[in-house]
Amino acid sequence: MVDEVMQKFRVVEELVKARLEVDVAGLVQGARARLESRLALTTLPVAAELADRAGPLGWGRVRTTAWEAPGFRKIVLSHVSLRPIVEGFALVLLPAARLDAPVFGADLMALPTRVSVNADVYGASAFSSRTAGILAPLAETFARLGSGAGPDWARPLTAGNGLHAKVSPRVVDDAFAALTAALARYLDVTNAAEPGTSGADAQRSFFVAFHEHGPRRGPLGTLFGGAWAERYSRLIFE
């Protein structure tokens, strides 16, 4: 019994050590570099309180940058640091509303003993045949990470083939590679998207769900306050 307890303790200890070695700042820079390599980004103004927000007594910080690009009305990248509880980044891409293309949302969060990674396309419940299977070619890559269903609130908005996994910190590089592969696939398809009405519907549907179940309900709302979380949630879509 004692040996089993000690063995479990050592496993947790090793996972915590691996988690603390995750270079989250490097991952954020990597995500930004991938955007810059594919899109001609133009920086959009972000209110100072949203661009760089520190938590009470200096604990916790969220830094956010927004851009626009040809074919995309808004791209938002946030570096979230609530170390050692959670640290990671969130990324949202909104295509031009005139295009028949869904929203792309992704995040990678390092938790105390595991890494949570998500990447999916969201929008109206009925996508066109052109956009419904955007991430389907990556199914095998996602399956290797143990990908499953996304959050309940988002399922009606997805095509059901996104990345939603919790993995060991030891394979964070694989998780990041899968997320950026999803981003690359999304950009390939969206850059070739045709005009249509589903884009505006997709963004409207995702905003309603995200605003109700996103930052306002999570640790960011608790730490930084409901008013800040409300503004942050709306920043992504306004």
C-alpha cells in the first residue's frame, strides 16, 4: 500500500516538473509566428486594460493582441498566465463576414499536471459542404492525442472533427503541432472560401455561446472581475 502511494506521488511529481518546464511564452510566440507567416497582419487597437491586465496583488496576467488581415475581420491572441494553476494561450480568427467560412477557435492551457488543447471550427449548426469537413483530414493526428468531444455548449456549433484533448506535459510539443496543423488547414480552406451568408451566421452563433459560457464563467472572470471579463469576451467579436 505504501509503495503504491509513493509510486503515485512520484508520477505526480514528475508530471508537475514536466509542466513547469513547458515554455508557454515560446508557444505563444510560435502561434504568432505561424499567423505572421501566412497572413498580412495589421494591428488593431485594444483598450489598455484589455491589452495587458494584471491580477490582484500582481498575481495573474492576460496580454492580448488583435489584428485584421485580408479575408479576416479580426484575429485575437491572448497569453494567459495564472502560474502555477494555469498558463497558456487562446486564439480566435473571425473571417470576413461576406465569406462562407466558420470561426476558428483554439487554446492550449498548461494545468498543474496536464495540458489541455483545443482547436475547432465553430458557427451555425448547418455548414456548407465546403466548410463542414475542414479538420477531418487531421483526424488521425488528433486521435493519437486521445481527442474526444468538445464542451457540451459548443457541440451544436461544430462539425464534430476538431481537436479536444488533455495530454501529459511531456507531449506538449505534439499538442502544439496538432493545434497549428489545424490552424494551417483552416487558413488553407478559408483563404479559398467563396462569398456566402454562412459566415455572418457562424460568427453570431459562436458569439452567443462563447459569451455565455466562456471567460465570464471561468477563472478569468473570478480573478479579474465580471466587468473585465464581459469586456474581454466582447473584444473578440466587436
